[in-house]
Amino acid sequence: MHPDRVGLPAAPYATNGLPLPWETPPPVQADEVPAWVRSMLDAAPPEVCDDVIRQATELLLASDPGIDITTVLRAALG
């Protein structure tokens, strides 16, 4: 595969069993979610962006049910 042609950073994903950049598991700590969201959405193809946002929302709400998800996501993407 030619990473530059498909928009992926060069890495032996299949050879070393590495996850694709947008398949990196979400963090456990809520304060790490904004950076994770940003990096995942930067790398993800459009068809998986909804899943990334869903995972982030679930994590944030689990850590603080009263959190304003929109504010956190705007800060992550701003």
C-alpha cells in the first residue's frame, strides 16, 4: 500500500497488527477525550466519524452525567 495515496501515515498496520489511526481505543480518563476526538476525527474516513463522536459522548457522560457534550466537542474541534 502507498500511505501517501490513501491519506494514512506510513506504518506497518497489517504486518504488525497495528490499529488504523481511527481505530485507536478511546481513553479511560475523560480529560483525555478531547485530544482523542480531535486525533480520531482528523484521521477517520467520513463514514466512521459518527462512531467516534458516539464513543466520546458515552465516555464523557459516564464520567460526568451533567457535562455539556457540545461544549467539550467544540473545544476539541476548535
